[in-house]
Amino acid sequence: MPPAETAVLSAPGLNPLRGLQKYLKIFRVSLTERLHYRGDFFFGTVLRYLPMVTTILLWQAVYAGTDNPDKKIGDYTQKEMIAYLLLIHVSRSFSSMPGLAAGISRDIRDGNLKKYLVQPLDMIAYLLSYRAAHKVAYIATSALPYGLLFFLCWWFGGIFDTFPDAVTFVAYLISLLLGFVIGFLFETSMGMLGFWILEVSSILWVVNTLNFFVSGQMIPLEVMGPNWAMVLKWLPFQYLAYFPARIFLGKVPPGELWTGLLIEVAWAVVLIVLCRWLFARGLRRYSAFGG
């Protein structure tokens, strides 16, 4: 390689491998930091059992009072509904990004965003590395309590009477990882509104409340009716919770499985472009005061 090309590639920020190594180091440091809070993760996971129990009792009462002779709501039996709601918690452990959008808007408002502008750091890549480390620490810590809960549901309640085959399980894992990407990019895009709106907390509250329903975290989308379900399935929110749970339960036909994953990838690309566009447009009007 000519000396000139070697010099160009070794320049800071121009070597993609060096850039990747930088964010891998951020990931490792953030992971070490988050593992110090593994006790908090574990305790929080155990406390989440309480709303799970109340949800199971609620749906048992709903099914007990239904007049449907098949005892189905949508296309879910009582056991399938409980399994779905348990799987939603797994999906949320990947896709939920608490505090991300609010933190970005606060950095913009307080002038702390400039720390990303004066250092050789890309803000979105840095936040992605940090959140990935947080998720790895949380999932590793909560795997044992969740595994115990799922085992008890299978052993005593027969909730998970079948396990997906290898191909379906791989598709399920892919959908969870893509759900993390979509959740991160959506929350980051919402945080970018801070470039135009001084206080976004009210908007975030409304959006997160709606997201709880349209992503299938409250109830499966089919229960809302065929028309609503058809509309909501074209939006990216179903991939945050509903779609992965359906894959695990074997309710996504084989012909639609990989098509659904490709659509999920397409939504991730759309959100990457949107996130980058909002960031570039927002920097044009950004002025760093305070911080």
C-alpha cells in the first residue's frame, strides 16, 4: 500500500476498523459499569413477578366469564394468552429503552450535547454501544429468574407445552435483536425532537402510552379487531413485542416468517435514515448554551 494511503487510513476517524474498536471499548467499559448494578437488575426482575401474577389472574377471570364455546379470545386459548403475556416481558427486555429519549432531549436543552461534538465520538453510535451493554447486563442477570418462572409455568401450569423447532427459535432470536435495534432507533428519533421542542416530556408520555397498546404489550393485536390489527401490523411497533411472541408460539405461518423478518429489517433501515436525518437537521439549528 502506498505511504499516502497508509497515512490516510491511520488518520483518526478515517479508519473504519479503528472506529469500530473505539465503540467496542465503550461497550466493554459500559458493560463493566452496568454489571456493578446486577443486584438492582435481579431485584427489579423479581419485583416484576407481581404484575405478572396479577395479569395471569385477570386473564383467568376473563376466560372464565367468556361465552365463547371454544374458550378463545382472538385465536388464543387461555394458556396461549398467558404464554403470550409472559413472552411480552422477554420482548420488552430487548426493545424497551427507558430514559433514552428524555436523556437526549435533556442533553440538547442543557447544552451537554456538545461533548459529542468536540470529541471524536458519534453520539448515536456511542448511545448504541452504551445501551447494548446495558441490555447484555440486564438480560444476563435476569435470565435465571425468568427461566425459573417459565419452568414453573411449564411444569405446574402446562403453559409452554411445546417448544419451537430450531429454525423458528433462530427466527425468534433474530426478531428480538431487531426489536432492540428498532426500539433504540425509535427512542433516539423521539429524543431528537429536543432540537425543535424545548420540553418533550408530555409528547413522550403520550407516545409511550400509545406504544404500549399498538405494540401488543397490553393485548394481542387481533383482540382489537381485524381492521385495527391490519393497520397496526404495517407499523414498526409490532416488532417491539407482538411479533417475537407470535413467532415463539408458532402462530406465524412459515411462509410469512421470513417475510416478516425482512419487513422488520426494512423498518430498521428506515429508522436509521430517519434518525440520521433528524440529527443532521437538528445540528443546523443547535446552539450550545450551558453545560
